[in-house]
Amino acid sequence: MLATYAANHDADVWADPEVFRPTRFLEADCPKMMTFGGGAHFCLGAWLARLTLEEVLRAVIAARPALACDVEGLAWVSATGANPAAIPVDFAA
């Protein structure tokens, strides 16, 4: 089984793979993400997933909430990589 988490965090391919830099995808030399596969095995729902995520992020950003999460207390599972079991987010005052 392909672990896309590991593929997208390869230090030989990605500069600072553990650093959250959403602007990295605007860089000309940014490699392609492996999350949705590629070629004949490209996920059919990838565009719907991206569109849904874009709309959700627009709504959250428009609401401008102050969010808080206890990062140290997250429980992790390992199915196709390291993923949080849940991300409980609270609205901070």
C-alpha cells in the first residue's frame, strides 16, 4: 500500500516537509502532491474534495473565529500514514 503521507513528506523532494507553509504551492518548482494519486490511478473525487475544502475554508475565514486546539493531547492513528483520530477545536474567547 502506498503511504501518501510519507510520499508528501520526503525531505529529498520537499523543502522543509514538516513546516506548514501553504504558500509553497505557489512556488514554480513545487513538486506535485501524491495525495490523490496520478495518471490512470488519479482519484475521481479529487476535484470535488478540493472544491468542498475550498468552500469550507472560505466560510471559516469569513467567520474569522478565534480557534484553539490542544495539539499535545491529540490521539494519532496509523492507517495510511500518521493521521489524527480527531481534531477537537474550540472557539477561543
